[in-house]
Amino acid sequence: MDSIQQQNLQTLDALGSQVTQKIAELQRLLDKHDIPQPSFAPNICDNIDQTPDSKLEIIPVKTALVEAARQIYVLALGPREYLNQVTLADKYDAAVMRAILVFEIDKAVPINGEASYAEISKKCDLAEREVKRFVKFAITNYIFYEHRKGYVSHSAVSALWATDADERNWALHNIRDVYLSTISFNDALSRPGFKGSDETNKTPRNILYGDSTDVFQYMSSDTQRWNAFHGAMRASKKFDTFSTSHVTEWSGWKKLPEGASVVDIGGSYGHVSKAIALAHPHLKFCVQDLPSVVSDAHKSLEPELADRISFSAYDFFSGPQPETADVYLLRWVLHDWPDKYAAKILRNTIATMKPGSRILLVDVILPEPNTVPKYKEKSARATDLQMYAFVGAIERDVDMWRELIAKVDSRLEIVDIQRPSLGGHGILEVKLNEGTL
């Protein structure tokens, strides 16, 4: 029986033994890498797997520990109390966090001190009664503490928001700008014109706000939203899920000849191309994005990379790809678009491809049932719901990727699929074969 399926059948005592074992393993690894103990207190490291070496060892242990503890939580509550917790209490988690961030309650509490509810209320221009309601609920999620009655101090979680602007923006983007769109799920599932739509302006977000914009038009129309989004993208680089390491470590780079060319489509300011170029000095790169993005991108280019990385304006919907290359890299591009538009991007890409060249798709690959721990799968499924709610796009499993590629051109072939050992985005290597349509 598959190990993940076996986990689904574990008893409380078996899970308890597993937790004890994994805690001991984790403790040993923390000591080995000289990493502080996890703590709820502020000013403690925000991640227990901090280096490439420690990640390889710690993440599998941490993942097993979290999954076992999560199963214990569900089993110990029982189905009735568990469902009551989810439907009654947990539904307020995002709403409370949203209020804390929007009204900057976290910033009203000193990092290394405490503030009374009256002081917080005055700073945030809120009624003290409401501040108590929201903060006391947040405390049940280990956001803030009330060590002394009537006085609030930071926990590690709330302190991270108060001190890390990008982490704060990550939360704001998700629970202020995206979350509200979920209110319109049922309408979008059943409303004519929205039901099963492949259009990016027929989303739950469009129903909620009553507009006809796509997500990029919507985000860029408001400076606050736009800044939060870009801050969220900067924060995402700190997560293993969004790391560039598995892209730079792709085995195909070493097989390319000296001077081989890579076109980074939708590559923004070129941070991924820079990482690959530093790891593989025999390659040259052209980073493509909209004119407004690439016009100043060269200013952030390190001098030692200036002769190997160039920038070019290109809208991947506007027409055929203008560059001939050995590899066309699309990282986090196609998950922003439903099949109708993703297929168009790929058709434009292959217009100037030479047989044998590659398209490298670095993107979400949704897991197959019972292949990853449930809490890891939940994160991936949440990303898919996020794309549905806010963007009108979709995350794809392997079968869906194959279907998309087949729609584009019969000469295209997926020759390899890689998933990084630490989770996160997968890599699909697509080859253009000889022949005609």
C-alpha cells in the first residue's frame, strides 16, 4: 500500500509515536545546523530551514511532523467537533487578520513591549470594544499575546507582519484583495456567461466588483493594490515553493553548448535569468516582457552579466515570437491564463522554434491523489482556487498539461517532467519535433 495511503489509516497511538520520533529528529538537525529552537516569541528566526544544506535535511522531517500533528488534531476532535470548528470558528480567521492589517493594529503594538487596548484603539481610531474582539480572537491563532490582562504584546507571527513589509503585503494581497472574491464562488459557478468560462474577465472577482476588467487591469488601477501585489511577489521568493533553485539546477542547462541562447518569456526584471546565468556561465539570455517592465530593467543588471543578458519588449499575445533560441523559458506564466490563452502563448512561441529546441515550463503541477501529505496538497489546491477566484485561470495536473500541449501543435512532445525534491513548482520539458502540422 502507498505510504501516503497508509498514513490515512494511522491510529492516534501510531501518530503519537511518529510525532515523538520526528521531534527527536528535528531537534538533532536544529542542533547540527546551529538553528534556534522554534518559538512563539518575537525576534526568533522565522524559518527553521535556513540554508540549502539544512533545507534538504529538515524539510522532509518537518513535513512529516506537521502532517502527523494535523491528523492527530482531526482524529482527537472527531468529525462532529472538527466540522464545528471549521464552519463556526475558522471562517473568521481571514476576516480578523484582514482587519488587523487594514487598520494596522499590528503596528500599534511595540515590538519589544506591550500596549493597552485603549492605546491601540486610539492609535488605530477604532472603538476599544472592537479592538478587543478582534485581537482576542487573533490570540487564539497565536497572533499576539495578552500576558498581562488588558495589555497586548507581539507573538512571532504578529511581529513578522509589523517588521517585514513584504510579508505584510503578502498577507494583504491574499486576505484583502483576493479573499473577498470567494464570496462570489456560487454565483460564478452557476451564472450564464461565467459558468465554465475561459475568459479572464468572467471570474468571481468580476461578479463581486461588477466590472469587466482582467486581473492585471484591476490590480494596476489602484496604487495600493498594485504595490501590495509586488510586495507579495517579493515575499514569495522567500518560500521554498517559489524558489529559483530548482530552475537553476535543471540538468538540461549543462547539456547546452557554449553560447546557447535562452529566451525568458515574461521574465520581468530578469531575476531568474540572472540566477541561471550565474550558475551556468556558458549561456546567453534575452529577457522579454512588456515595454513598461523592461525599459529600465538593464539598470539593475550586474556588470559581469551585461554581455550575457539583454532585455527586449514583447507581448506574448501580439504575434509570433521574434527570437530564435535553444530554450524558451516560461516561469509562472501559463498558470495565469486559462487554456484558451495559454495555448495562444505557446503557438506564438513555437512560430520561430527550430526542431530540437525546448520550451521549459516552470509552473505548478497539481499532485495526484495520495501522493503528498494533505497539508501540502491543500496549499496547491488553494492556489488553484485563488486562480479561479481572482484571475480566471487554472492550475494544472500532469494530465491537464498534456491536454494543453496536445491542443497547441502535434509536433510538441513533453519529454520530461521533474518535481523539485523540496516541493514547489515542477518543470516540464517540451520538445518541438520534426514534421508539419
